[in-house]
Amino acid sequence: MRLTVNLDPDVYSFTSAYAGAKGITLSAALGELIRRAERAPQPGSDSSRLTRNEHGYLEIAKTGDPLTPEMVKEAAEDEFV
């Protein structure tokens, strides 16, 4: 669908940089970012996958397993491949 939109300068700057870094068009970048925002858990929702324990460390919700740096690295690599 073809559409004209007006973006705030900071939104345009971020989206343009995102598109350039991924080697995609501005339209494709906007689509990706909007879809990612749609899938993101809402703050305070019970479906959040991470919680903080009594010591302030992040844990995987409902399992109590600690979130390790290796897990973060693996997730980051999976997302940007």
C-alpha cells in the first residue's frame, strides 16, 4: 500500500539509521519496527519473560533460572542474523 506519512525528526533519524544498518528501505524498516513493537510484551503484564529476584537480578519468569550473559549474547545473535 502506498501512503504518505509525516515523521518527527527523531523518528525519521532513527528509522533511517536502522534501515541503513540493515541495508533495507525506509518502508521496510518502518514495517519491521512496527511489527516488533506489536510483539513486545507490555510493561507490567503477567506474560513478561523476565522478572527481578529479591537481590535485583534478572531471572526467567516462572522458572527462577538466572539470566546469564551467554544467554543474552545468544539471543542477540539470533535476533540480528
